[in-house]
Amino acid sequence: MVELYTPLVQHWCARGGVRGADAEDVLQEVFQAAARGLSSFRREKAGDTFRGWLRGITRNLVLLHFRRAGRQPRARGGSDAFVQLQEVADAAALPDEDPEPEISALYRRALELVRAEFEERTWNAFWLTVVESRAPDEIAVGLGVTPAAVRKAKSRVLRRLKEEVGDLID
């Protein structure tokens, strides 16, 4: 969990205005809180997701960080500092919906994590069907396997990815 979600939590911290060593501290607090509360995580309503739950924890801990520090992000003077200040997100105004690039980055990270678990032919069958949207019959000829083997390879990799990222894969 930590290995997969660290880049996403770091992104949320940065969007909330927490950087550097402070972001590392908040990151640790997020995963500690998630570990403590994992047994209480429930999917009671449609749309409840682990990622959404983790985002809520991050949002609360970013806000707590600024309350504890008794300060808001400070900008240096001048035009350049003003431009930088405009780029700092308001920690309380983090959007509820994740933009597509965050999801894509999470998918890429999950792919990196599970890639080594599969033989080359299995991975290629998955990649060609899912990423390149090629037909199993066409892929089977190229890989020297049956179309059923291509579908099975796709299913195995998708199952493993679902274990890694859970509710993000339909």
C-alpha cells in the first residue's frame, strides 16, 4: 500500500502547500493514520473508495499541519514570489475529484510494481490487448499461443493489478 500510494499522497501534500521535510512528515502521519484506521474502513455507499478515504486523511493532516505550525505558506516579496504564491493551492480547497493525470500516474506505478511478476509472453499478451486494444486472435498468432491463452494472460494481469490498486480498475 505505501509503495503504491506514496506518489499520490506526495502530490496531494504539494497541492495543499506542504513541501520538503514538512511533506515527508505529513506523508508519514498519513500512512500511520491509515494503518491505525484500516480496520474501520468500510465501503458502505456507492462511490466509497480506499483512495477517497486516504485523500480525506491527507486533507485533514495537511490542515492540521498548518494549524500546528500556526502559519500559512509564506511568499517572498516581488513579482516572482507573487507568481509562486498564485501556484500554491489552498489546502482547504482541494477538489473532491482527482484529475486524470493523477489516476494515470497511479496506474503507471501499479504497472511498474507488478510487471516483474509475469513472464514476458504473459505481459505482452496483456499489454497488446489492454493498452494497444488489439484482438486476441491477432495477438495469439504473433505470440504463438491460442486466443484463450491471450485472454487468460489478460485476466491474470488485470486480477493482479486489481489487487494492487483495488477500486480504480473496473
